Amino acid sequence: MTLDYIAIAILSSLSTASILLIATLGLAIVFGLMGVINLAHGEMIMFGAYAALLSTRLGVPFPLAVLLATGATALFGAVVEILIIRRLYGRMLDTMLATWGLSLALYQSAVLAFGSVTPGIGMPQMTVRIGQYGVSAYMVFLIFVAVSCVAGLFWLLTRTGYGIMARAAIADAETASAIGIESSRMNTVTFALGAGLAGFAGAILLPVFPATPSMGFALAIKAFLAVVVAGPLPLSGTVTAIGTLGTAGGITSSIWSTAAGDLFFFGTTILILRLWPNGISSLWRYKL
Amino acid sequence: MNSSVFTSRRLISPEQMLGSRWWWGPGLAVAALIGAASLFADPYLAYVASSWIIFGLLGLSLDLVWGRSGILSLGQTAFYGIGGYLGGIAAINLSELAGGTLVWSLPVGALAGALFAALVGGLIFYSRIGTLQATVLTYALTLVLWTAAVSFKITIGDAVVGGDNGLSDIPGFVSFTGEVMDPKGTFIVVLTVATVVLMLVQALLRTPFGTILSCIRMNPTKAELLGYDIRYYQLAVFSLSGAIAGLAGALYGSWSNYLSPSIFSPQEALLVPIYVLVGGRGTLIGPFVGAVVVGGLSFWLGGGVIGGQTTLIMGLGLIVLVLFLKRGILGTIMDVIATGQGSIRLNRTGGSVDDHASSLKIDLAQLRGLVGRRGANQPSLRSEGAVKRFGGVTPVKNISQSFSLGRVHCLIGPNGAGKSSFLRCCTGFYRLNSGSVFYGKEEITRWPMFKRARAGIGIKTQAAQVFDEFDVYTNLWIAAYRHHGNAAEAHIHSEQMLRMLGLMAKAGKPASELSHGEQQWLDIGMVLCTAPSVLLLDEPAAGMTGEETRHLSLLVRILAQEVVVVVVEHDMEFIRTLDAEVTVLHQGAVFAQGSIDDLRKDERILDIYLGRREHVRDL
């Protein structure tokens, strides 16, 4: 095993973890800030993927299509919050069931509208070479995207009025509303943000994950597990959880096989939950 | 009080209460038989209707854990599918040996479902994973199995599990004589199995086990504070539900002769809560009603249950059910019947709640026989350097304190001094970050709550915790049952406690309808029913009238002769009547100690209560 091989294995593991991080952030934000687990998260990713696919087919350049998809999914999320989530406030399990219903309704709508297979848009044909090994430039670009997402969210939650108000409303909804923060509107914005991130994930990952109706289920399994492992802190918890699970799973799969990587992923999940049943970040002092 | 009160209609034992609708099961089975008899003209309908009963059985497995035990599992189809596959493999290989097919497939299916559920449940409950997280895990599990089953290939004897191709040639319903049953026979077999399972489940829930499950659903913390190992009960019911789902899967395999990985698909899984919600959650028979209604609608309106736009309709249907139809068909019918009889039991918004508790007549003469441990050991509770931190907040900074038999112990201090947090460290609700807790000579720092409660540490928490939906009698009974482990003795004990508390007239009232003060008394009664040797009372006098507070004071003093009593209170007059050893806590540490009169002279204590001068650090 050469140094080149190790370098390329680490690089590709990092990009695998980044993909997972991009796909998880929206779910984590909604869980961390609202205490809601959105079981339709995977289908919102799919929503974004189809939105981006359709836009590119209409001749919109890909970067713009990503923006369009993000906006459309965020808007959709806002509608879902107003029509469904808001009415189930405080009924956590019922909220999960409702989002689950939404998940399958969206899946079936996609099957009816697009059929079960659609052509992908193809990955840009650039590679990053290290010695004799190569990895797609787009995969490396995704690492950059993941880091930017986390940095952007950190900025949003600590430096903007919305972020500070959202965190206040989470800390104490009553006091927050007493000083004029409308927590119901915060929830709409937060859910829309989570949905928007899902849509963004679907769009930006389109070259890697072609849009199919069932893509949501595939992406969501690991995202759900990652959020459970991460615990309540949407940024630090999620980054740590995926840093551990994703990178370790990625390295395992590049040394042995994808199946071994997945097995490692699930095994680590179980181990972490034995040690920290409410997620690794459940006891942390830091609150973001 | 004369004894005729105990035999009056008001006193319903939990068995009677839960069992009052036992006839639903067999009754509906008979109704289904009669209905089916008229359908027998059409064998195809009898064949399809068999699957509805099987789906109802699958729904029952969810209702048992979700409706009765408060655990939402989205993984019931995982147990169902595994039971189906393994039951099918058993039937393929073993049916030649003897005794038809179901003799092999049903037990194997049930066992496989139970074992797999025990594995998953063991992880969830013994790690104490949160409710939401547990639901997500069960769903992730289903999705993982769905993905894995598509590529999973194995040959066991004559059975070929072919990944995407599934498992085919599962023998159908073959009787002992080796005859293949017709659709009518199949229907009768399926209905019989379902009825037997339903009646067994109903019988189980009429036992104390069922009552304890309901308590865990209503308030898991309180159930554990009474000394019940809730993990054990949750794991047991989860495994049982896995067994039922596995059994249903084995029936389904024999019914369809073929299984494919789509049995693990989310589309299939989605139907399970729909059956439960349509029929009525927590009713047990409801899932069957739901499955027949959903199955019947898709049969007569066209289209199979799975296929075409059905998933779209079901998905939207689930949203609508969750939003609007909370009680389901059977729940709504029961509500109508209950209203007709003029006995809406859980009318929380109605004016039935007494705002004052003057009806209480504490009879302390009854008390002596009710408390006191028979152990020769001198009970005591001691902490050494106890520290509890939450992120940046440290409610318990460093408390070394010992409580032993003799005078009543009181903990006072301004809000936020760490009084309640300290008690929670003693009961095990919080685990210490450092330091240790001793009970008698034993170190109990790492003991879980239920173990401490069983050893004899009882607590009435700051907010009275009662099991809302159960009546007053059952609340006391469930506490006494943990102590005695015997329904008859628990019955005698809880009647004595009712008499002592003067709550006899309200024995049949749901605890949620009691006033604040009465709930406090009930909670104290529940703790006493567990016969603690260390009794922690967190603000017991809150919400009580002057008269009641005097009774409470007397009660505490009598108790203190036999039991270590620690009282957290703000009511200084009440504390004065206790003639107590008072400990002042301040910012998570012991600040002063002495009798209340000594402490009254201490200017520093007034300072910390009023938040002035140098004893108050800036926060």
C-alpha cells in the first residue's frame, strides 16, 4: 500500500462523508431547532433533484438550477409546515407519522410523474490525480461544498437576526414570544430552511446521484442514523457524527468493500448509541 | 368507614377496568364469521378476506406496542417479513415430515420475529434511547432490510431465497391429513389463529403486566420511581409484538405462496399504522376493523392494496388520519356509547375537578401498620462530594450530607439552590458527574432508579406524579403491587392507604380529576405503598390547605420514627412544626446546618434568601 493510495483513500472517504453531511444538514437543523424528525427529508432531497434536473433540461445552467431547486424545495417546506407540522405541535410521534405519509405520497407522485428511471446529467469529466490514482474532481468539489454549508449555517445561526431569534425561540418559546419573537413564524422559516437544504443536497448531488423516485430512501437511511447518533446539536453534533461514521465507513469501504463499509457504519452507530443513547452531543456544553 | 364501601361498584380492580371490554374480541370474530358465511358464495372474496385478517394481526402487533405501551415502531414489517421468510423456509423443508405446513411455519415465524424484535428492543430499551430516536431506528432498520433483501441470496435445503426474486413455492394451508385447504378453509384457519392471538393478548393485558405497561405509557419516570424495571417490560412487550408480527408474516407467506423483498418496503410498512389509526389506537380489535375497512375499500373500489396510485392515497390518508381522526372507528363508537351512558371519564376541560380539597380526612391511626421496613438494618442515605453538571450550569456543586433515622431532615434554600437536583441525584434520575451516594453501607452511585426504589428509596417529586387515566385505587394498587408482588396483598394494602388518606369516596375517580392537593396526597400515598425506608418529599405542602398541612406535619413526624424522612420545603412555619434538622443549600453546596430557630438568628441566611451582600456571587 503506497502513500498515494492512502492519500486517495482518505480523499475519497472525505468526499463520501461530505455527501452524507450535505444530505443530512437539513434534517439535523429541523431536529435540532424544532425537535421534529422529518421522515420526508429523503423525498425533499428527491424533490430538489428533480427540480434541478427539469431546470437543466429546460436549458438553465447547472449552478442556477441548483439555486432554483433550493428555492423551490424551501417554498414547498414552508407550505408543509403551515399545512401539517404546525397543527401537530407538541405531538412528536404524530408529526413523524404525518411526515412519513408525506414521504410516500411524494415518492409515489414521482413514480407517476417521471417513471421509475430517469437519465442522469453525468458528472463533469475532470479528475484529480495523485500519483497513479485518480478521483473525480466533482467529488473533491463536494468536500468544499460541505465545508461551505457548515460555515454558512454557522454564520446564519450566530450572526443573523433570524439565527439568534430561532435559537432564542428554541431555548424558551414563551419568553421569546414575550419579547416579540413569533415562534410559529420561526418554525416555518426553520422548516423551510431544512427543506431548502434538502433541495440543495438533491440538486448539488445530481451528478453523483441521478434523480430517481426511490433515491430519497437510499440517502435517508444514513442521514436518519447520523442524526440519531449526532444528538440535538445540529452543527457540532452532526459534523462530529458524520466525521466519525462517514470517514471511518468510507475508509473501510475503500480498503475492503462497500458492504464492509456499511456494516462498519451500522456497527459504529450501535456502539455509539450504547454509550450515548441520546446522541454524542446530548451532554455537550456548547449549544450549536 | 365500613367495609361495604370496598365492595361498592366504585372500586374496580385494574383487571376489571382493562377487561371490561373483553367480549369485543370473540364478539367481532363471531360477527366476522357470520359476515364471512354470507361471502362464502364467492371463494375469491374469502381468499382475499383472509389477507385482511392477516394484516389486522400485523396491525395488532403495532397497537400492542404503540397504543398500549407508547412505543411507536415503524419496523413491524421487518419482523413480519423475517417471520414470513423463515416460516416459509421451515414450511418448505419440513412440511414433508409431518403435520401439515402451519405446524412448522407459524412457530418458526413467531420465534424469528420475537428474537429479532428482542435484539432490536434490547438495544433501544437497555441503552435507554429516546422515543423519537427509537422510532427513527425502527424505520432505518426496515429500510436497511429492504435494501439488503434485494441482493440477499441463500439456499437452505429445498428453499431458495433469490434476492430480488424472493422466496417462491411456499406451501399453502395444508391440513394434518395432507389436503390443501380451499379458500373457505383458509379463511377459517386464519380467523381462528387471529382470534386466539387477540384473546391471548387481551388476557395478558388484564394481568398486572398489562396494568404496568399502561403505567409506563402514561408516565415512565414514575413507573420506574416506584421500582419497576421499565426496560424489562418494554423489551417483553416489544418481543411479543415481534412474535405476533412474525406469526402474521408466516401466515401471509403460506397465503400468498410467495414472498418478495417488497414485504420490507416502506409502502408496505406505511399500511400498518393506517390500520391502527383507522380502527382506533389502543383498542386492540381496531387494527382488524381498520384492515378490513382499508382492504374492503380497495377491493370494491378496484386496485390491489399495493399498486397504482394506492401508495399516494395511503400516504395522504395517513396525514389526514393523524390530523383529523384521532380516535379511529372503534374509538369513536366507544366514545358515543360512553356519552350515552353519561360517563365521559376523561373530560379534562369539564368542571368536574374540585378546586379545593376539603373532602380529605386523613386518618393517621391507620398509618402505623402501613410503614416501616422489617429489616434490622438502620436505614441511612449519604452523599460524598456529589457533583452534577449540565453544560455550563452546575446545580449540585459539592454536597456531602448524611441522613439517618431520628429527626426529620429538611433541605431549604432559595430557588436554584440545588435542592430538587440533589434529590434527583439520590433517586438516580440524575447520574453524578463525580462523588458518590451510599444507602446504608452500600454504594449506589451507579444504580438505576428502579433498583434504588426497590432497595427502599421513595420520592414524592416536586410536581405530583400520578397515572392520569387510572383511578385513585389503581394508582395506589400499582405501587403496592410492586412492593408485595401479589395482587391480593396489594389490594388490602391499597385499601388501607385509601382509608388513611380519606380518599375512599374518590377511589374510582381518574387521578386526573383530583385537585392539586389531592394529587399530592395520592402521590404521597403511592410512595408509602412501596414501604420505603428512606422517604424524600419535595415540596409536599404545596397546594395544601392549612388543615391539610397540619395533617401532613403529623404524618411526617410519625413516619420519621420508622423511616428516614427528608423534606424539601419553602414553608418555614411547616418546617418549624416538624422539629427538624435543617440544612441550608446555597448555589449547589451546603451553606449552614442547625435547627430552624438557630438558623433564624443567622443573618447570612436572610442574605442569601434576599440575595444581598457578599454571600451572593454574581451569576
